[in-house]
Amino acid sequence: MGENNFSRELRLLTPTHFTYVFDNATPAVSPSFTVLARKNTLSTPRLGITLAKKRIRKAHDRNRLKRLVRESFRHKQHNLPNVDIIVIGKSGADNLSNQEVFATLDKLWKKLNKRCGNS
């Protein structure tokens, strides 16, 4: 897999990590996803994903979206600044095709680059 992996160091793992981002985040919004980001002191960006059962009812849809978000992040991580990122799914995100999810996330990663500054 090389340098495009998604190791443990690239994930937000604890509630403390998520709270840190929620407290003072820079948002990037689309109709299907909200992406929150906050600078970190590490040398890499980190990713957390929240997809509520209330918004996306079926488990297989939530799992598919998580896989797509992780894959998109994995390919774009080297272009992102050193930030902690949380992707929040909205109602209707499960109706998007895989290509539409990737296109939406690409736009959101670009917005984050502009707002958080590319390192």
C-alpha cells in the first residue's frame, strides 16, 4: 500500500479527539456532508467519521459511506494541511452514487485547504 495507507495514527480515536475538533472547528459544508477541521500539532491530518443512524437508517449504507470517506481521505491526505477532520453525514447522503460521494468530498477537501491553509 505504501504511503497511501490509513494507519492508526491517521484516525481520531477517542472522544477527547472529537471534542477538541467540535469545540472550535472550521466548517466546510455541502448538501450531503459537513466537514469540520481544526489545526493539530502533528505532522499529518487525522480523520474521524460520524454517520448517525437517525440520518442514514441502514447499516450497509453507513458502512459504504464510511469506506468511501476513508478511501477519499487516504488518496487526498498528502494534499491536506495538518488538521483533525470530522466528516458528518447528512440525510440523503446514502442516495448518492460512489462517484458523487467522491466528487463531493473532493470539493470539501479543497475548501478545507483554502480555509485551513495548505502546509
